[in-house]
Amino acid sequence: MGNKTIREGKIALMVPEFDKITAKASVFYNPAMELNRDISVVALTVYRKGIDHNITVCDAFGGTGIRGIRYAKEIEGIENAIVNDLNPLAVDLARENIDLNQLENVIVCKEDANMILRKCKGKFDVIDIDPFGTPSPYLDSAASSLRAGGMICVTATDTSALCGTYSEPCIRKYSSVPLKTEYCHENGLRILAGFVARTFSKYKKFIEVKFSHSTEHYMRIYATIGKGAANTDESLRSMGYVAHCKSCLYRIVIKGLAPSIPENCPVCGGKLNIGGPLWCGDMYDTDFVTSMIKTVEYLSLNTENKVIKLLNTCLEESNAPQTHYEIHKVCKNLKTSAPPILDVMDKLREDGFFVSRTHFSPTSLKTDANIVELKRIIKFLKV
């Protein structure tokens, strides 16, 4: 295995050369995750500006060191960036990359992710958990370690479980039942957020989701942490379930961890499929996302256009209700062809409904109109 030097953001990096990136690779650099890392730099920049002290960041799965090194190089006010990895080859490569970028505030550790989080309780302002697969086994340690006022950044790449392709792994890892629907990626992101919230609640800590997104093969959440039993109890009121009818595409969100859920669809009488528990609260903080958009122009990002497009779409849908409608799916249910999505959106607004695009799908929209009202509008446009 040879190394090559690449550039990303403001850093140079030595990375292993592989024809294909797999979980079996001892150390790898994934160029497809540059967007993920760029957004992370933006989010942590906004977070750091919002507090009154320098911060210490822990990248629990450091690999080549790219994420922690970029944090230290590109964000003002980073006191220390901890790059941790259990793999000795990754640790050696991370040290070489730190020297390459002439950084003195990046510290490399060779620990199990859970161990370093437990051993450094209360020392981190930001914990970044970006494993290959599920973050589930590491969130208890992060919840125990992260202090109030801190930020948790979590990536999940096991989207087949979170989106309902395989239900059992989702139940096993996240204690939640997924739904295989046209809005399964949104449900998956909310399952992840709900699991983070419930895990932190065991330590009398609650989350406030600042930004989240589902992109390609992964889901990512940024949330700040508050403390106190009463506030934590209140935050758990944002947990709930989604009931979905596959026959007519009706859906309803029901808040509560043990709510009364009807068995049959009130529209067509079909069986309702239940997903959850999951997070039914906000998935974006509009002020935070607005600040992210303003921050991008001051950073040198290769993916700037993609970041801006994603942030603007998320800002548009930040006040939207849970779930979304895929227009072609609704029209197939109606046995008709799909009208232009912009025409559907214009008619929804004309009839007094909220409507927005969604980053989850270019052919989907979010609206407070129910399925009956949406179908009525589509039929009207097809006349």
C-alpha cells in the first residue's frame, strides 16, 4: 500500500492509495465524504462563534486525521483537536499529517472510542462520532462525557437499517421500528435523532438539533446539549411515532412514547403500519442554518455550491411538518401521470397550505395538506 498527497479544504494530506474503499481497508480516505467534512467545518465554525471560549474537539474515529486536522486548521478558536483511532497504522499516518500541516494543537490518541470518551469525561466541547456503520455503541460514552453546552456530531452509514430495508438491525441497534416508505430517509434521520435524545436523557441531558441531513449513503446530525432533569423530561415530549397507510398513503404523526395509535386508516380503512419511536421535533434551527449559509462564503470549500444548495433547501423546509410526499408515488396511487411539481406547489399555496421542497428528494414536497387534499389538487391540475 503506497501513499499519495491530496488537498482538501486548507490542508494537505497523505492518504493510502486504494482502488476501492471498503470496511476491510486498514486506513482509508473517502473523497465522497468531503461534503460531509465541509459541512462539519461550517457547523463547528458557527457553534464556536456562539460561545465565549475556545473549544476542544474529539474526533473519536480519526483515521488519517483529516477531520480533526481540518478543524484545527480552518476554525478559529480551536484550543485542541483530539484525533483518536485504535488502528496503529491510522495513528502513525495521522501523526505524519499533523507534521505535514505544522499544527501544534492536534493531539493523536490510540484508544478504543468508548474508552477515550469515558476517560476524558467533561473535557470535550465537541464530540464527533463518524464510524464506518452504526454510531449506536458509542453514544452512551459520548452522553456520559459531553458537558452541557457542548455539541454532538453523529454520522450513521447503516442506512439500510434506518430506512427499513432490514428492520431487525434497526430494532437491535436503535430500539426503533423503521418504515419502508417514500419518506424513509427522513424517518431514518429522525430515528437516529430520537436514539441520540433517549441516550442522552439517561444522563439528565437533552438535545437541541441544530442541523441534520441525509445525503447519499449516510445521515448526519449536529445537536447542542443541555442539562437538567425537568428540561430533559420536557424534551422527550418530542418523541413519537408515524402511522402510515400503504393503500392510500395517508400518514399521521403521534407524539408520546406510549400513545394510543389507531389500527386502521381513517381515509380508506386499510391497516396502519407503525414506525418509531423517533424524533418528532425540529431537525433544523433556522438561526443556526442561516448563520451557516452566511459563513460558507468566508471559507474555501471545493463543495461550496453543493453546501449552499443543501443549506438553502434545509432552511426552506425547516418549518415544515414531519414526512413528505413523493409526487410520482402519489400519482401512481391515483393512477395518473404527474403534473409539474412547481404547479402542485403553487396550487397548494393558492389554497392556503404551507409547502416547501425537501433535501431528501428532488421530486418530493413538504406540506401541511393531508393526502386527501393533495390528491384533490393533483386531480384538479390534471383536468
